[in-house]
Amino acid sequence: MKTDDITQELYHALLRLSSLYSREGENHLTHFERVAKDFYDQTGCLRPGKDDAAGVYSKEEREEVWDAWVGGVKQQARQALKNYEES
């Protein structure tokens, strides 16, 4: 990979990873709701802990989708670091 590509890959991986954490001045509820919205926008599934009145997904299904989503964020960061180290 070219240096510019690696820089962009690292930037996007870090941006995505950092989106899981609280931002400065953000309280717990605001943080939860922001991440829940990102999760919903990307998966179409409500975050575990949200009230799913429609019952579209079971609690177990939502937890599986959540775990896979968070795992994907972590994997993207790991892969970006690996590509950087190998460049």
C-alpha cells in the first residue's frame, strides 16, 4: 500500500474506533444514544438496551449483531495497524 492509502486507512479506522467512546462533554445517556444511532444506521438493528417494542429482533439476535458490529470496528483497526507495520 502507498503511504497515503495507509494514512487514510489508519485515519478511518481510528475515527470509527473512537466513535465507540464518549466524547468530551458527553454524558452517559447522550453517548449511549449516539452509538445506538450509529449502530442502527449501519445495521438496521436496535442496540441492546434499547426498547424494541416492535419485536423485530430477539434480545439474542440483537446481541449477536452488536458483537459482530463492535468486532468489525476492532478488526478494522487491527488490520489498519497491521498494514502500517508491514509497509
